[in-house]
Amino acid sequence: MDHYTTQLVKESFDLVEPIAPRAAELFYANLFALDPSLQSLFKSDMVAQGEKLMKMIGVAVSLLDKPQVLIPALQGLGRRHADYGVRDEHYDMVGTALLTTLQQGTGVAFTPDVREAWIEVYGVISRTMKEAARVPA
Ligand code: HEM
């Protein structure tokens, strides 16, 4: 992943962070519109869940240039997600919901380059999580 990609992702996430609660709300609305059955996977309070999601995306974005720290954290997250009942195909829906949310949250700043950068970053995050879910710890 090149420096330009990580820079674009960091800059656009900076725009979303101040509106993180709203972005989290939009994200779940987008996700459950794509597949209402996913709601049943979430057992806890959605406000708290939204905060955790935004915080973890923030952590991942800030660690993009420190893969030796990021990769093990994502592997643990991926294994826990398998226990929550999350399957491979759910990652595509979460990716789509995330891109829609970022577009809604950043408006004109969500240029085609920014979109491509997020697709690359989400691809790395989701592949790492999915692969870790497949192998025993
Ligand atoms: C970029 C990818 C993702 C990130 C960063 C992320 C982040 C998180 C975090 C930080 C938690 C809190 C619990 C923990 O740390 O283990 C969590 C829980 C959870 N996530 Fe994710 N997640 C991602 C993808 C997904 C996907 C694809 C699904 C499938 C719909 C999903 C569904 C859930 C569920 C069901 C929980 C547990 C909620 C509960 O306790 O009720 N996540 N996620």
C-alpha cells in the first residue's frame, strides 16, 4: 500500500471523526438496508457498538504504516467475529455500507481517488480478518 493511499484514507477519516456517532448510525442504517437479517447478529447496545466500530476503524487507519502492530490486532478481531456468527460474505456488505457512509459523511471530498484508496484499505482489513477466522489460533 503506497503512501498516497494511506494519506487519502487518513485525511478523509479525519473528516468523519467529528461526526462519528452520526456516521455510525448511518453505517448501520446502510448495512441493515442491504441485509435486514444481519440485525440479529448484534446482541448489544447499537450506540456502544457504533462507538467501538468507529474507534476500531480509527485505530486501523492510524496503524496503516505499522503493519507489525495492525495485523495481529486484526487477526484477533477476525477470530472474535467468527464467534459472533460473522461469515465471509458479510464482509462485502459491510464494505459497501462503509463506502456509502463515507460518501454521505464527506460529500464532495469523497473523490474517485479517495474511494479507490478506501477500497484498497478495507480489502486489506477484511482479508486479514477473514483469513484469521479460518485458521485456529
Ligand atoms: C472493518 C471491519 C470490521 C471492524 C473494524 C469491526 C469492528 C468491531 C469491533 C471493534 C467490535 C467490538 C467487539 C470486539 O472487539 O471483538 C465488533 C463487534 C461486532 N461486529 Fe464488527 N467489525 C468489522 C466487520 C464486521 C462485519 C463484516 C460484521 C458482519 C455483519 C460485523 C459484525 C459484528 C458483530 C455481530 C459484533 C458483536 C456485536 C455484539 O456484541 O452484539 N463486524 N466489530
